Amino acid sequence: MTSERTQQLRDLAQRIADALPPEVEEVALTGSVSRGMADEVSDIEMLIVTPEQLELDECYEHARAAGLENIDSWGDQTSPTRRVSGMLEGVPIELIWWSRELAEASVDGFFELDVSSGADAIANGVALRTSGALARWQTRLADYPEELAKARIESAALPWGGFAAAGLLTLVRPSERLALVEWNFDGAVRVLAIVYALNRVWPPTTKRVETRVASLEVKPDRLAERIEEAVTEADPRRALLVMTELQLDTVNLAPEGPNVNRARKWLTEGVELLS
């Protein structure tokens, strides 16, 4: 069900798309607006594809012609991706510009081991202008290969083992909160990577975790709640135990593999130690 705010932002995004020059082949609305989940602080995110790579200044000019103000860029400006931010009627706008060649290469890259939230953005994108490419990409992304899922699960489980489980105790020493937060955050991201792979879902960003995992069939009990507890619990030992138990429950759902099997044993020892 699309919220009223979502419809308002979609209408605004369509105005931007309509104001772009004719040579723009593809304009895909992404992010929370494309999923019907926009609220009062949501921005508009759009992917724009042109036949050839544009210079950043050209992207700026097209954005200004579409009505954007306070235009700037972020990220690595030496990469072929052009990133343009701005404001329109008080709404933050983020425009990602790809050439046709870069777009095709990026979609191919989603099927490699490296995890990117770009696949999820395109899989849930809404066409505001299209030459048919978005539908073709979404058809490809509808097939999440089993071997890719297994490889991503093994990669996510890699750090959980290989040293004595007692090493976890170094994270609960006084004045080591930063190291603990770093470990638990990384653990949460890896847990989510495994869960998304188990369900053959392209991994999104870490925003709105509770909503994104609610419909997944294969997942540990109270997944989102336990992540929240692990990263907010004041007691260091308790926070680490919650995360270690969640990691163990997650790998117990995964298919066997060298890293998963090692992680099961190591995390079991960690839970016993912390308990």
C-alpha cells in the first residue's frame, strides 16, 4: 500500500524525470519511495542512464534545468559514477548517473561475490522513463543463483573462528567500547548477509531492518530485535552475548561449508564462555 507521502514524492520525481533531456534513456526511482515506504524525512533517489558517460558539470546542468537547487556531489569523483545532490521544494534529491556501458557492467557485477545494495535498489526500482533496460535487469535479478548464495554465506562467516574463543573477552574489558561496537556492528551486517542469502534476497542497506526482514521465511527468531539489543545494550558482556547467540543461531540455519562449520563450533564456545 503506497502512502500519501510516497505518492507526493513519486510525483515530484516524475517531474524531475520529465525535465531531463531526451538523450536520457533510463530513469529509475529507487530507495524508500520506490517501495512505498516514504515518510516525512525520506529523500528521493534516482538512477539515470545515458548512452555515454557525462562529465559531472553536465550532470549539474541537467539537474539545474530540472529545478534542483543547492547542487553538490559526494563520494569518489574520479569514478565513472556521477553523483549529484540537491533540493527541490524542500525535498533532498540524490541522482546517480551511469553510462549505458557502466549500467550493464554494474548489473553483471551484482552476480559476483562482493555484496552491493545496488542490486536491491534496481530490483525494486520504478521506471519513470525507460527504454526497456530496467525491466530486463529486473528479470535477471529475479534469479538469485544458489552457488552465489552459498559463496556469500561462506564469506560472511569467515571471521567467526580461527582464534581462541577466549579472545572475545578482550572486547568486554573496561574502556573497549569502541572495539565492542565495531565487532557487534560487523557481526550484525554479516548476520544479515547470511539471512538475505538464505532467502535469495538481494541485500539492501541497513535502514529499516525490521521491515525488510519481516517477510523473510528463513531467519533466526526476533532477528531485528536482537540486533537492536546487541548494539544498544549498556552492559558489554550482555551485548556481546546477545550478538554471539544471534550469530550462532544464524549459522545453524546455513548449509554446511568450511567457514560455517568452523563458525558453529567457535560460536558455541563463545556463548558458553560469555554465559
